[in-house]
Amino acid sequence: MSPLIRGLLRPALNTMVAGAIATVVLLSGPSPEVSTTSTGSTPSHAAAAPGVSLAAAVVTTHRRHHWSAFLARRGERVLRAAERQIGDRYAYGGSGPSAFDCSGLTAYAYRVATGKHLPHNAAAQQSHTHRISARWARPGDLVFFHAGGNVYHVAIYAGHHMIVHAPYPGQHVKRERIWTSAVTYGRVI
């Protein structure tokens, strides 16, 4: 089977398998571990239909997998859009396509890659993201640099402690290692 066909069939097959598991769990009824009390009712700590929570978990896990895959693909597109600007000059207030400041570059990359419009200000962009830990940061997420409690710079995370950004006047858009620990990460949802 060709990789293209396999890629097209996989989501449908995953959905069918998750549905079949959920159906089997729902139809199997209460598990043998759930016993009734002497009055004939189920204990308060046991779920009335334990299969429902398991079925919901299977479907939820399946949806999370697809959502994660979607975010990863979108992040890669954002990163590629930013990397295409490497070498462009820094210009205060610049928002492309040939000159950028930091938030202009991130807004441009998101607009080109996803159609999402971010404000042209690093602190305002932070308010448009869902905060994530460094551990969960993926390529395409935003990295916010802080000093004295204020956001002074934003960049696009490129993975492995690297960013793509428009640093400051006299520089060009480039890929660089994160130089400080005073950063937070955000994901545009």
C-alpha cells in the first residue's frame, strides 16, 4: 500500500477502532469488580456504568491524538514561514515581507502559515496564547523574553532550545540559541 493511501486511511481506521472499543466496553456492562452492597445498590464510590468512563477515555484519547498532530503540523508551517525570512533586515515596526521587528515577524509567520492575526506587540501576543512549560514547547510555539516582569521580546521556537527571531536594529532575522532562562512559552490556539 502506498504511503499516501496509508496516510489517508489511518485517521478513518483509528476512528473505527476507537468506536469499536467504545461499543464493546459499553455493551459489556459493569465489570466484575463492581459489587453491590447488602441493600442491592452499588457502592457510592463505584460508577453506575464503569464502561462509560472507559469508552469516553478511549474517544478522548483519540481526539487528543488528532489535535496534537494538527498542532504539530501547524507549528511546523509557522516555523517554515519564519525561516523563509532569515536574512531579512530588522526594522522597528516592520511587519514584512522584507523587514521585521520581533513581533512583526511572529505575527507575519502566523498570518502566512495559519491565517491567524496576532497583535503587533510582544506583550499583547503573550495574552493571545495559552501558557505552556518549556517541556511541552514544540516548534512554532512562541517564546517570550522577560525583564523586570515585562515582556520585551518574542520569537518562534524552533526546537532544541533554538529560536527564529528578528533580534534588534542592525541585525537580520536569524536562527539562534535561547540565551537566557527568563523566558516563557505560549501556544496560539
